[in-house]
Amino acid sequence: MNKTLDTLVSDIYSLAGDGEKPNWDNLSLYTKNCRGSFYRFREERDDSYEPRLRMSNIGKPARQVWYDIKKAPKEGLSGQMRLKFLQGDFLEEQALLLAREAGHFVQDTQKEVEIDGVKGRMDCKIDGVIVDVKSTSSYAFKKFKSGTLEDDDPFGYIDQISGYAQAEGKDEAAFLAVNKETLALAVHKIKVRDVRPRIKILKEAIEKETPPERCYDDKPEGQSGNRVLSMQCSYCPFKQHCWSDANGGKGLRGFYYSYGPKYFTRVVKEPRTMEFKLDALRHSSTTG
């Protein structure tokens, strides 16, 4: 009897202590892919790539995509952030190893697909369903666990996976979420969207000489009169360039809080916490 995604999580959990020997081919593939991820982590970043519209960014805001395509100045990846991405790679490979060991059919890993000239590489198919593996915080994991991602998808995950599925002629896809803090797993199935209108909008936007309007407004920080970036903007590598007019033209200011950094667009009252220097901006040969 063929297995389905409906039992994937419980099947993986049942592997612990089942007394069976691991499949050597599965383990070899896992270690090979983890080695590849680690080599990429150690390699020097190459900023000479030619940015393009791709499946992984069609769900992102138009202004952010415009900056990417035009090679606007952006923050470099810190060592800590690259470690975070490496951990995500390892967790993805672990999830696929466990899926294989649990008897589920994993195929088409990193298969390249294309729709309306936009290419991308899917994570895989599991039991015939296109699956994107996401390592998440406990906060984000709740959206996959409860099936509410459609209501709050700030990073455009649904458009991305819909592009993979639509290119393959599928009307269903799914996320396999891994809580990187607790290692809990969840499968969240979604109905595929038609991404062609989104692709058309982005293609038209990047043809223009000026960027689209800002993706998100800043917001008040309590009753102080200070204003800070939205959560979505705070994760954007182009935030300093985009908000260079903040604080009377002096640019963003960053302050540490117990729950993480905040980026201020206007400081009326000095925050009672430590200010930090923002990451250095990286300029491409195109922007100078």
C-alpha cells in the first residue's frame, strides 16, 4: 500500500527506537548533501551573479524584487546569518532522510521547473506531491501547524510553491515544516494559486527606471513619537538603502532589545537600550 502525506509526520516519529537498521543508501545521500551544504557555507560569496526574476522571489514585494534585479546596495550576510541558513539546509536534509526511512517516496529533489520564463528549483516531491521543506521559528511554525499560513504569508511562500506546482501541472502542494527550536514537524497542504498574473506584475515593475512604492509603512513605537520598521522590512537586506531618508536623512538607527533588534525611522525620544551599528552595505559593480 502506497503511503501518503497524511501519515508522514506520525511515520517519522515512529522511527525512533523501532529497532530497524537504517538504509545505507539513504544515509549516504544524506551525508553527501550535507557535505555539499557545508562546502557552500565555507566558499566565498560571489556577488558577480546576474540577478533575475526566479521562482523563489515571485512572492516577495515588488520593490524588493526591483532592488534585487537592479543590484541596489544591500547588507552583506553575516557569519551568524550564514550559520542560520546552514542549519536550515541540514534540517531540510534530515527531514528528507527521515521521510525516506519512514517508507515515503521522495523524488525530483532540486528539479528545475519553469513557468512564463521564470525558473526555479523545487525541494522535492513526496508521495507525488510537491513539497517545500521549511525550517521555522516556534512562532512561524504555528501557522503551518494550524493551516493559517494563507492569512499571514510575509515572505511569499505560497506564491513560490504555487509556481513549482503550476509548472508541473499540479493543483495541490504542501509544506513540511520543521520547528528548529523543538524539532516538531507539521505538514500543511495548500491549494495552488495561479502565479501568472503575479509574474506579469513583477515583469512590468522591473522594466521601469524607478522602484515601486515602499512595500510597508513604518509604524509607531509606543507613545514616544518614535517610529520603527515593520517586521517584514526589518528582514529585508535592502532596508538601509530603501529607508535612507529616515531620521531626517541620516538613515535608520538600530537598537537592541531582549527579543531582538529594532530599526528606527524616527527617534524623538532616545530608547533606553544599546544602539548598534548597522551592517555594512555591499555595492555591486553596477551601482558603484
